[in-house]
Amino acid sequence: MDLTSLLQPGGKIVLVVADGLGGMADAQHATELEEADTPNLDRLAAEGTTGLVTPVAAGITPGSGPGHLALFGYDPLEYELGRGVLSAVGLEFDLRSGDVAARGNLATLDEHGVVTDRRAGRIPDEEALPLIERLREQVQLDDAEVFFASEAAHRVLLVLRGDGLDPRVSDTDPGEEGRQPAAAEPLHPDAARTAQLVAEADAQIRAALAGERANILLLRGFDTLHELPSVTDRYGLRAATVAIYPMYRGVARLLGMDALEQPHSLDEQVATMRKHWDDYDFFFLHHKKTDEAGHDGDRQGKIDAIEGLDAALPQVRDLAPDVLIVSGDHASPTQLHGHSWHPVPTLMWGPRVGRDDSDRFGERWCLHGALGHRPTRELMPLALAAAGRLRKYGA
Amino acid sequence: MDLTSLLQPGGKIVLVVADGLGGMADAQHATELEEADTPNLDRLAAEGTTGLVTPVAAGITPGSGPGHLALFGYDPLEYELGRGVLSAVGLEFDLRSGDVAARGNLATLDEHGVVTDRRAGRIPDEEALPLIERLREQVQLDDAEVFFASEAAHRVLLVLRGDGLDPRVSDTDPGEEGRQPAAAEPLHPDAARTAQLVAEADAQIRAALAGERANILLLRGFDTLHELPSVTDRYGLRAATVAIYPMYRGVARLLGMDALEQPHSLDEQVATMRKHWDDYDFFFLHHKKTDEAGHDGDRQGKIDAIEGLDAALPQVRDLAPDVLIVSGDHASPTQLHGHSWHPVPTLMWGPRVGRDDSDRFGERWCLHGALGHRPTRELMPLALAAAGRLRKYGA
């Protein structure tokens, strides 16, 4: 529901996102969080409430975009953060309204025009960066600007800027090797000119890269900046992030948060929050290592990442937020080597949050917590309420 | 949400539906499932997850149609399987697009035109079948075909076939004795001609049955075949049923499943699945006896039916499905002699499903399981996810 008519000034909220926090118990193992030694998270669970949250819908494995939108209280089925836009914000590229962004892969075509390697042998930066520089110099379109930026190795961001662009253009990336690249086709009549510009850029890119092992840029996920209401508009919050990774800083900025000076460690993240404590109502702290270990299938690494976060929590608690949330944008069980649809263990702590009988933080205890099992996007209104920021509804 | 853009090939799913599985604890008794001796279901519960599902909505007692639609992932408030259509599929009547079907009761009118017995003394087949044969011979409409088929005893299926028919016609069945039959009225202007055809058929039926104790056919539930998207369209599944009863085989066929060769016992149901194991991604096994005992108020019979199903489950498990679901289309507590609104105990088992602490299968243990308490229609996306059939949503 729209909360704007109920907003009033109130206390401070800290949202700690352990990326990919959730796990999956199996015959051999408890989840990583259940197994980790987390005295500080356990104490917060004991003094607050716990539960399990579902970021998008039953059975749906969220990408980072939808997972974070849900944590900030946005229904990820209503609001979108597409691949090209996430790439752009991840590079701190100044994407503007009307720009069309796409993810490109430097790839290898054989003499028959068939894709033999979608990543050009995972071409290293020292080889890729000069090629990207060459594209910047040589690819020139009529009536539109074109930008290229490296996202590391074979990954390239392409952005078109001009009047009347439309992102409804089909991928040129065939998605698998052994096939020819596809033509960029308009998926809507309004996108005909944009498709033509993409085709023209594609031809120039092939000419510029001819003879290289990376002799094509396969494009996918054409996208434009969707207008997202800011957390200030929706919740009346002055909000800031102390995320380390550009993508999460970028997502926060898209939602109207300030990205505070770049921290390089969990300690610096907390120190940056402390420094700016009086200037904001809402802080978003993003912890990446849990998800990285999940992707790598590194069980001990994920446990270590959780314990690392646990060790930092007393400092967060010492800031005395009115509401402290610890959750994740999705599960990343190490058995599955990546994101999954399993629910995410969550705790909420603060003087007006309430308490339940759970005194450990982990999936099997969260199952019986007072937050229950609910959509992730309900955390934000609960936090606003517990921070005293929502007036009574109706007389 | 629409899953079609996320579908990918994956593993096999088996859905075991114990019809009317749910029960109701009271001062005297645990539920039938709690009381039954079910070592195999308990083992699946211990190794997988459990929960309670609600087929339609809080407080709603589902018929078999909505209960099954929900199990197959269709919102039963959005999709309909009306009475006439269920009757037709139950009789394996070849109902076609545009046909209008209704349930008829052979009934008794007195000399004042008042219904004195809505079931004509539960007229036996040997008396009813010749009357139905007489209706087939004598009732003739201009511009439309009319079909009659026995559904046993006083129950008759009536089907109209022709151009431009519309099922929005009011019942002629007054619903209780001591009243006159109602006129068939159009409930929408487009149904005027259909209502006229029904009135004409009614007059001819009365003429044909004059002097019999069953001297009228009371009609209700006019309905047409709603186009239902198939499970293949929605989920990319090659699906089949090993149901025994025609109605469940018919419902499965309406959703694009193949009805495999007719089994006559639980053992034959499993054997048929085994035989066709490689040809399908999804199998629907329907177990009827639990519901029959519920209707009869036969507590021990329902316990026996549950234990019978339990004994067959090791064979199902030996097929090594990627996901095995055991649930019901609704509750049928023996105390209530029929369907009820109570939630349905459910288990989901498989290598990617996860685990919880529940180690028995029954309502009181399912209450604490990791599936939580959720709408029945969420089981299908969860099963697709655990079978590896859903790609990540968003970047």
C-alpha cells in the first residue's frame, strides 16, 4: 500500500544485507548460517524477532536487482532493474533518462560466422581494454552517441544516447556457442530505428575487430532507465549506502540514496555510517562475501563470511539505531553454486520491534519467529512502523 | 506470476493427490492422518519439507475442480471448471468448444406442478436408463443437437451443441422441494436463444416423461468448456496422469496431460508410471479412497486408505523423481462427512527441496514445517524450482 499519507518523522533504520544469506539444509548439512558461530546475531535474534522472507514469489530465484528492490520495499514484479541498467550503475556510468544500455560479450566467430567462444577465451583486461578503446574511436553513428565501457575481461557495457531511442530490441547474442549471432530486431514498431542503430554499430564493431580473437561483441539485455520513485518520495527517508561494490552503490543511488565515501572493508563501512550518523535516517550496508562463497560452492568460505559479518555487528548496534534489520537479497546455497528460490532468514531488532522465543539466527529457528514467513517487501513498512515513522491509518 | 519466460528443461516431478486428505482434530480425536501409521510418509517428511496449504481461500470449501486446479498451479478464482463440464469429463463425454453442458436431476412433480422429490426416489439405473433412452429419441431441437447421458441413478448430463450457444442461463432446478421448477432465463442478452432452446427442451422432456414417477429433468450449472492453458504451455511439462476415476482423468486431459492406460489399483497406478517414466516430466497420481471414507464419515476407513497409500510410496520413491509432492485437493474430515475448508497437510521431497525438523506427516507437525502455511497454487512453482526448471528472475 501507499504509505505516503501516513509518514511522520521518526527514528533511524539500519538495513544490513548479507548477499545470498539463505542456505538449504540437506542430508549432510545444516545451512551455512545455522552452522556458523554467530554470538552477536544470536543475541539480536534473542532480543528481537526473526522470520523467513521470500523476495519475489514462491519458487522464483531472484537476481540481485529484484532481490534488493524487495528489501527496499518495492514489489519486484512491479518495478524493474534490467541487466543493461545494472551494468551501467555497477560501472558508475552516468546513465541518463532515454539512454539504451546493453551487456556485451567480446566473443569469437569462426570463418563461417559461427560463435565458437562466447567469451573470447575469457580474454584478459590487458587484451580487452585496447580493443574497447579502438571501438570508442572507430564506431560512429549518425544521430546517436555510442559509449563503450569495460566491465572486466570479456564483459562490455554498450550505451546508445540520442532522441527517440527505444530498448525493445532483440539480443544479438545467440546465448550458446555453435550458432550464428542473431540480427537485432525491433520487438515493437517504436524500436525500429534503435534496432537499425544497433545493426549499424554491430557492423562497425565487426569491422573494427576483424582479425582479432575477439572479433564480435554479442549484445543482450537492451534496457533503459525506468523511472523509480525514490525512498525519499515513498518513505520520507534521507537515505545513504555504505556498500563497497559499485553495483549496489548504483542501485542505491537509483533509489535516491547517497553513496557515501567508498569504504574498503566491513570496519570502514561501519565507520562511514558512524561518521554520517546524524545526517541520515536510513543506512544500507551491503556485505558481498556471503554470496561470492555461495557461487563458488565454498561452504567454509560462506560460514567465514557470515562470522565476519557477525563480528562487526556490535559496532552497528552501538550506533543505537531504532531498527536494525539483517536479511539477504536471496538465498545462495553452496550446494547449488548460485542464487536460489529458498526463503531468506531475517531478523529485526529494536525497542519497538517486539520479541519472540527465537534465540538463535538461522533458517530452522527463523521458521518459528514472530516475523513469520512473508514477502521481503513487507520488511520496510514494518521497519518504518518500529521507527515510529507511520501514523495511524483511519480514525 | 507468469513463469513462461523463466522455463528451462529440468527434472521429473510426481504429484500424489490423496483426495480429501486433510482432517480436523477435535476433543475426541487427532486427525485421521495424524493417527494413521505411516512410516513411509514420515520418512519423506523427515527428509524433506512439510507445510499446510489452502486450496482456494480462507474458509472456502473447495469442490474437486478448484482443488485440483490449485494443485496444478492455477488460481481457482481465476480459472473455472464448472459443474456441467466436470460431469462431462467424468463421463468421458466428448465435450467440444461451444457446447453448453448442465447437470440434470430426474425428479417428481405433483399434479400442481410442485417438486415433491428432487431425485425421483433415487430412481435406480434400471428404471432411469430407459427414460434417458426415450429422451434421446424424442427430444429434438431446431438448430441445435441435444445429448443426454446417465451419471448413475437420477443424475443426467445434458449437452446442447450448436452455433452461438451461451451458458449464461439460469437453473430450472429450484434447489429444494415444495417449489415449482423455475423458467430458464437468460442471465445475459447473448444467452436469449440458448434459454429458449432450454425451455423448448424442457417442454419436450416433460411431454416424453409424462406419467412416469420421474416426470421432469431439473437442470442446473449451465456451463461451457472454458479454454484452460495447458500445463505444457504454462510450465513446459510433458505431463501424464495415472488417475483411476474418469473425472480426474478428464480434468488432467483438459489441462493437456495424457491419461495413461486405465489402472485399477494403486499398484497398477505406480506400475503405469514406471512403464512411461522416460516419456514424461510430470506425473499426477490420484488416490480416491481417502475422500470416499471422509464422505461416509468412516474414520477407520480413512485411516486405512491413508495407510494403503503409505504402503505404495516406497515404489514411487524408487522411481527417483527429482521432486515428490504428497498433498490433497481439500480436507474431508470424517466428522463433517464431506469436503471442508481446513488446510491440507503437504510434503515436498527431493534433493533440492531442502529439509526442516518435521519427521512425521500430519497436520500438527506440518504446522511447523518449512513450507509454511501457503496457498496450494504455490506448490507448483516451488516444485518447478526444485526440479531445476526455472531460470533466475532479473539480473
